[in-house]
Amino acid sequence: MVKTVIPPGLALQAWDWNGIIGTGQSLSVGARAEQLRSTEPSYRNLMLGWERPSWRRELKPLDALVPLREPIRPFAKRFPGPYPYNIYGETPHTAMASEITSLFLALSEGAGDYVSVHTVVGESGQALRVIAQGATRTDDAGHAFEASLLETRTLSRLAKAAQRSFGIAAVILTHGESDATNPDYARGLSELWRSYNTALPPLTGQTRAIPLLLTQQSSCPAEPGSTADSALAAWVAANTHEGDIVCVGPRYQYGYVADGVHLDALAYDQLGEKYGQAYFEHVVRGRPWRALEPHRVTCAGRKVRVDFQVPVAPLIWDERMPPGAAHPAWVRGRGFEVSAGAEPLEILSARIDGDSVELTLGRDPPTEVRVGYALTAAAAPRPHGAQRWGQLRDADPFVGATTGTAAPNFAVTFQSTARCEGAASPR
């Protein structure tokens, strides 16, 4: 049976079989992407085998591992689709696994191999409380967390029988739409990370912590002027639990189907490739992943400056992303939003200056401003996109191994406040 092989001299972290659990809602299980792309085996990566159902039999797990490919399992019979009938189309996992192995082979110059084993338990349309530990199980939902434990037990047993080391290397969370306005979402993410790190290690015998890698949703709520609070909460949770909860980046840059919520099959693969890149750096190489995100916001007169942590300099305006704004005052902001209380402040220009973006306001601000990015819904979605987006990215030359498409890092959805030096006196 295949195993991970690390060439001498490379300080990488791996078991023979590296478990990756994918959870979340519809985008985690490939909703609206029934036309599959990644149907060939992903190198020597694996998944739990399943007996194909007939009109007489339900889907049952096999006591064996099989090559990872799409579809992970037969498609869901209904909505919601409870595990194991929770798959609706092209998941990000096969492309993710291929990316990890491709990056590993490039680094080892073909002298080694990296085997990941994928578990996909997400449930379409379900809030965080439904996919978390302690969820109320029904015929339609609430199975995700327990399914994670079920597959981990099975994989641990199979690894022991095959004399292979095994552990859960990461949990991948693709979620947020159902909790778009949940004020406790950041706390819920913390609890999800903590519960997986409590429940899984006793099943594998591992002592290594399990990071939670997530991306930010950009679709919900759809009402113009509404904010994607769960996207902001994901970024906050990652900064609160640095290294344990990892914000890989946003999802607004990908291609969406007509509903502006679900990705097309190519985009699911691109999302998987970005997960794979972040996983390879953060988990395999032990180099903490940091998204393109702000680390300081300052205000002096009419100038607002946002200093960024830039993965690969320089910063770039991506002109393929059309301009868009949730308010007329922000049309020149390239995705940036500036407000004083509930009042949007006009942005006259947005200019890149090294690792920073300088915004020029149309008037002197009050003593404090709120600065956001890709947070508020526009009146209509971007063509083939979601309702929140921006144009700022870095210069990462990364190209996905499956799709062959460039995938730089786009700026995260964020919001921050800044005290304004030389601000106008309150009226």
C-alpha cells in the first residue's frame, strides 16, 4: 500500500497517510458542478472506498482505500443530503490533493511522494451548529462531525493493518453562507477547531495539533448594502487563533454559476488548488500561511493608509476584476469602503504605495473612520461572480497543477477602525 516518502535532507512534516477532513456547506460538496473535471486518480492519493448502491442496497463503506478522484461518492439523492449521500458535484479535494503532491514532487525533485487521504463530510445549506459536534441528527442533516470520527476510526484501523503511520493533518472548512449574519460565528469557529482537536487525536494517537483551514464567503446576504459578517468573523478568528485557524483567503475571485452563490467546476478546482498551496506551506513545510491582509490602518487628514502583509510583492490592481461598489461614494475605491458611523465617505482615489494602499477621501473625516474591504453587497453580482469583491491582489506566480491557471492571493474581506489625525471637529 502506498505511503509518503520524504527524501533525506528535507525537513517536512508527514505521516505515511495524511488525513484531510473537508467539511462545510454546499461549496464543500460541489453543489451546482455536476459536470466533473477531476475524474482521473490524483497521483497516489486516497479516499475510503464505498460499495456502489443498487436498487436493493444502500451505499456502504468498503474495508479498503481506493484512488482519490471525483466524484468522491455517488451524488446526493435529495436536498439536504445527509452523509454519505452528501455529494453534489466536483469537490475541491481531488484538485487539492493533486496540488499538494505536485508541490511536494517539485520540492523533492521527484525523489519522494506525499499521500493524502480525504474525508468529505459537509452538508449543503447547513449552519455551523449543524456540522459541529453535538449537532442534533435528523434524517436530513447533522451527521458531519460524527462522520468525521467514523471515517477517522476506519482509516486508523486500515493504516494499522497496512503498517502505515496515519494522522489527521488538517480540517478544511468551506462555509459561512448560512451563518452570514451570525454574531457568534467567530466563537463557533473556535469551538469547531477545539472540538476536532479534542475528538480526533485519541482515534489516531497523534500529538500534533490539527489546524483548521478556511476561506471567506462573499455571497450572503444578497440584499444590497448588507454585510457578510461571517466573512469578517473568519478573518477575526484566524487572527485570534494564529496558526491554529488559518484564513487561506477570500472566495470572491472565483467563477460562480448564475445564482452568485455556488462555484462552477473549474472554480471548485481552483479553490482546491489554493487550499493545496496553503496546506503545503503551513502543514507540510511548517511555514505559517498568511493571507494578503492588513496589519495596520491609519488616517491623517483626508488620507487613509492601509498597510498590508503581502505574501509576494508587489501589490497589484487586478483589472480583470471589474470595478464595483456597494455605495456610489465608494465607486473609486476598488473594493475599499470608508465610513463615519453609518455615513459612507467618498473615496476620490485608491493608490498602491509599496505594501500599502492610500485612499484619498472627498472631505475631512471625523475623529474616527471605519475602513472595510469587499464586505458590503453591491446592487448586483460581478459577472459570473458574487456580490462582494475587490481588485487588490499580490504577485504570487503560483499556477495550479490541475487547472493550469494563475492563482495569486487576493485581499481578504476585513474591517478596521482608525483614529484620524488632524480630523475635523465634531459638529
